[in-house]
Amino acid sequence: MIVQLDDRSQYDRFKPFGASVVVPSTAMISLLDHYVRSPSAVSLLLGMEEEQDIVDLEIRKIGLAESTLQALELPEDVLIISIHRGRDVLVPHDHLEIREDDILTLAGPEKTLDELALRFEG
């Protein structure tokens, strides 16, 4: 769920529901700040890099759950940016155990990410 707020004072009201809250008045400033600090990451996020993308893939295939990130044997051209487990964001490392319903945020070539989507989501 995404909530667009015009009044920032209502921000905390939507967080308990797991909503992603966007405040347009500060969103552009935040985007510019990130663009100055990491132009290549922002260009990737905004889809400005040719044939590269960022996707969220949910682990739904039973055989992948309960294995480690290292056991996934991801292609070398794919980077795990983060892992969401419920409301927690986990830092990826080789020995982290993957669970069913984890959401992996991956960056890499569109074709490779499409292939991984089939593999992860079954």
C-alpha cells in the first residue's frame, strides 16, 4: 500500500499498516540528495541504465526456502540489494537463511532478472 500525504503530520498514522508513505514536498529533495551522493544508483533506480533493472522477487518456491543466499548460486551479474522479511530489512550475506515469503531486491540485467523471477517464484 502506498500513501501520498500532503500533510506530513499524518505520517505516523499510516506506518502501523505497513504503508509506504510518500510526501511529495520532500520526495524530490530526497531524490536529488541521493542523486548527488550516488548518481549511478539513482539512474539505475529510475530506469535510465540501458538493459539494467531493479526488481523485488518473492521467494515462493518451497525448494529455495530454508537455504542460504550462497546456495542460491546467483549469476555474477546480479546484486542482492536487500531482503525484506515481514517488516524487517535484512542485510544480505552468504550465510543468511532464506525463508518462504522473503522478498529479495535484486539489481542486474533485465534478461537475467526475468529468468530468476521464474526460478524464485515458481
